[in-house]
Amino acid sequence: MLLEVRDLYVEFRTRDGVAKAVNGVTYSVDAGETLAVLGESGSGKSVTAQAVMGILDTPPGRITGGEVLFRGRDLLKLKEDARRAVRGAEMAMIFQDALSSLNPVLTVGDQLGEMFVVHRGMSRKDARAKAVELMDRVRIPAARERVGQYPHQFSGGMRQRIMIAMAMALEPALIIADEPTTALDVTVQAQVMELLAELRRELGMGLILITHDLGVVADVADRIAVMYAGRIVETAPVHDIYKAPAHPYTQGLLDSIPRLDHKGRELYAIKGLPPNLTAIPPGCPFHPRCPRARDVCRIDVPPLYRVSEERRSACHFWEETVDASSA
Ligand SMILES: Nc1ncnc2c1ncn2[C@@H]1O[C@H](COP(=O)(O)OP(=O)(O)OP(=O)(O)O)[C@@H](O)[C@H]1O
Ligand code: SF4
Ligand SMILES: [Mg+2]
């Protein structure tokens, strides 16, 4: 397995108390595989990714438990310089907002080339040639002419391609893309997603794709992990989830995406709000919002039940949920 996150815990000290942002997350990604991580805002998707990458804001954030095994090594046990060597070369991250991730006063060629100068000891001239090659690879037209331009001279979609080029420069084994297309308009979103999927296939990388958007996931992901209140509530192969969710929260997410075949039907919205992370409800954290909740749900924390070989659900009533959703 390329990456295995095991029972990860992250807390933030805030004025209102300790916010339990990540509460025992376990997920894995293999080489060549795409794992989509879904969940509402505040569910801990980004914080988990930051802990994996070693870029968590510490303080106020703190990892309080768990392991991040990358090719069998626990990254949480590495010293900062060893950790830095992994970042960029072996795993890289793509963020939502390319404009604030790129340096406005350096040309894109210099920023892309820097990767090769720093990590590969290349000359400036060779690094620039590499930068052009990368820009070609992410299909930026007229790369040779545009390599000397600054980030603001590119459109949002082209800037996001530059971010992708930067992330894949050193051909890392794992890329984490955190809402990589959210800031783009719909057609550009689809192009960038397609590019990402294509490069993943070509390079055989593992990809973790964090997104709110269940709509985009069907085409690109192999497996899905659904997060709620800092926990994984369901993991499964994509087609299983679409066929019949095994957790009422996943069901709610699915029912709230617009579907052509359900035209005219009122769009469902999960009622209520995500929990306050300084006071997560006891038992199943989803119970205040769950249409299936019963007394036991208010008391017993559901473990990740084994639904099938490849599938887990943190719902006491997962069987009922599958039956109802496949009916
Ligand atoms: N720098 C920080 N300081 C304090 N609390 C933080 C910080 N970063 C994250 N948190 C806490 O962790 C929670 C989870 O945040 P995270 O960014 O992982 O959510 P997310 O699932 O990525 O949401 P979104 O979809 O909005 O990006 C937040 O709701 C917040 O309570
Ligand atoms: S355990 Fe209970 S409250 Fe939680 S998702 Fe299942 S039915 Fe709903
Ligand atoms: Mg996020």
C-alpha cells in the first residue's frame, strides 16, 4: 500500500475550547488509485491532508494520535528535514487557490524550474527547459513563449494547470488535490479534472481528491471515503456507493445532487448543521440530523462495520440503509 493513514487524531486549541477536527481517521490509497474524500465543510478533509503532508498549522493544531504510513514508513516519526525531503519529491499537494499558492513576483518558469534546481541540482538553463516541458505536458498553449510570464497573466484554469505541473514536476508517488477546481467555472473544472485523471493514469500515481462535489467523483475516483465530524463514516468502491449507500449521511449527500433522471423532483437537503467540534454529540455524531436515528444511536458510537471486503460503514443500521437505498 502506498499510503495508509491509521487512526489519526488532530485537535485545535481555540478560544472556545479544544476543537476535535480529526477523530480516528483511517484510509488508504494504492499506487495508481484515486481516492475521493467527501464531506461537508468542516468535516476534517483538509486537516487530515495537512497532517499527511506535514504542513499542519502547529500550533494551534496538534496531532494527538495515529500513524501516517507512506511506503511502510511512519512519517509522523520523521525529523523535519527528512519530512521535507518527502514533500515535493515523493508526495505533493494541489490547493484550491492557485493565485495565493504561486509567488506573484516570480515568473512561472522560475517557479517550475526551482523544483529542479533545488531537488535535482540542475542548472537554471536546464531547469527552464524542464519548465517548458512541464507546461506542455499540462497543455498550456505556447509554453515556450509563456514560460517567462507571471502568474497574474494566466487565466484561473491555466494557473491551476501550472499548480498541477508544479505538483507533478518531480513525479511524486502521491498527489493530494484539495478542491482543485472549486474556484473555476464549470467547463474549465471538467478540463482540469480530466487532465488530472489522465496524468494520474500516465504516471501511475496515487491520487487523493478532496471535494464537496459528488457529481465529479463518479468519473474519476476508484474509491470514496466519506467524512463527518472528523471521522470516516463510509468507505467503498465508487459504484457500490452510487448503487446503494450504506450510511444515511452518504445517502443524504447523494440525494442532494441534482440528477437529470430526477428532473422536477425537489432537491433533498440534509437537515441541520454539522456539529460544533468542541462539543461533538455523544454516540453517533450524526444522530441529531439522521432520519434513521434511534435511542442506541444517542449512546453507542458506531464502529466502522464491515459491509463487504472493500466496504465499511459507521452506522449501527447499515444493513437497513443498504436495503432501503437499493430498493
Ligand atoms: N488553523 C486552524 N485553527 C483552528 N481550527 C482549525 C484550523 N484549521 C482547521 N480547524 C478546525 O478544523 C475543522 C476542520 O477543518 P477542515 O479544513 O479540515 O475542513 P474541511 O473538511 O476541509 O472543510 P472545507 O470543505 O470547508 O474545506 C474546522 O471546522 C475547524 O474547526
Ligand atoms: S448510527 Fe444511527 S444515527 Fe448514526 S447514521 Fe446510523 S442510524 Fe443514523
Ligand atoms: Mg478543506
